[in-house]
Amino acid sequence: MLDFDNISSDALLTRYDIIAESKEKPETIAEKHLPKDPILRKVAEDVLHMKYKTIEENVSAALKDNIPEDVIEKGLLKGMDAVSELYNRGIYYLPHVMVSADAMDRGIKLAEEALGAGRRTKGEIIMHAAEGDPHDIGKNIAAVLLKSNGYSVLDMGKDVAVDDVVDKVTERKPLVVTGTALMTTTMSAFPRIAEKLQINGVETPFICAGGAVNREYVESYPLGIYADKAANGPNLVNKALDGWDWKKIRDKWDGILSGSE
């Protein structure tokens, strides 16, 4: 097993094919997200460099001089912001993201314990992989990106029954619900979920993704909003936070992803 504590960060942050195509080095990309405060920076760097073994020690040290909200928002999440950008640029891969996410989650848990009642988030997102579908890697990446953008995630896991999703969304009334499907035999769960949600009077935006679906399919049923990759998630969810309903998000989809909306 790799000892992440003794791996050179310079080696981890070097993808020479990417560097050849860009004037920005990976270290420079990461630096834009890291806090200036040395204590919070150490926390952020633990996330960036996947130091899941030392994150709790450094978060505890940061909590002595900082309120828990700042340790989360200005330390842990800033480190994950850097990870997210490196992933989006093809410099970090899935293993890097998942280990960094583990470090972030350990730190957040410790900081939330110090908060007592828990921290406020932008809103709750319910996530799942479609009934009959055992694939959840894409969902897991999307969850990390949403958490790093300040949202709380209720992850129902994979192969989640249609009625279970409908019941949970109806009960909790999240900001957004998401579903992923990598098999054509499972993607039919999405229109069934949308139909049942509407019968229950629920108009929650339903972001659907995965290799089995495309934009045309997702927009063929009510509530559906297409995401072609995990990185689309925060931009789409941010619009729901701004009060946009699913119809407006769908209509303005191109502009949202291009940054013009």
C-alpha cells in the first residue's frame, strides 16, 4: 500500500503532458485556492496532498485559534477547491480525489463536533445511483464536488429503489435530487421517479447523469436536468439555490455551463 505521508507532493502535482499544454503549473493552480493564514493553510494542504493520517491533528491545532466554521470554510474546503480544479484539468485522477475527500471528511467531522449543533450549509442534496445499477463512482465524485462547494449530501448509495428515492425526497424536500445510471437497463428509473414526485406535488430539480443517459433523454420527462460530467453539478445546483425552478435551469442550461448565466 502506498504511504501517502511520504510521497513527494511535487511528484503528485506533475503531469508533464498537461504542463506542456498550459503555462500554469499545477502548483500555481493549487496556490490560487490556498489560504494565507499558515495554520489554515496547513489544513488545506493536508487535503490537497491527501494527508488523511495527519488531518485530525492539524484540524485540532487550527481549532485552538479559529472558529470551527473558518476551519471548514477557509481551510478544509479551500483545499478541496484546489483538488477539484486539478481534477477538472486532468492533473488529479479519481484516486487522488477520493483520498483527499476522505481527509476532508475526517477534518469536517472533527470541526462539526466542535460546533456542537453542526454547521449551516447552503442546502441539502439527495444523491443515488439508479435502481438495479451497481455503479457509483461518478456519483461519489459529484458528491465530493458538491460538498466542497458548501452543500450537505445525503447519499442513498447505489441500486436504490424508485419508491425509496421518491419517499426520501418527499420527506426531506432537498434543494436538488440527483441520479446516475451507467446501464441502459436502469435509466428508465428516472422518468418513473419524476412522475411519482410530481404526483406527490414535488417539483424538486432532478439532475440526471451517467453513461447511459444523454440530454435529449433527460429532458424528455418532467423535472429532469442533464449533467454530462460531475463538474457540472455545482453550477447547476447553484441556480436552484438562487431560486430557479427546474424549467428555468433546463432552458438556460447552455448558458449556465458556459458561464454566461
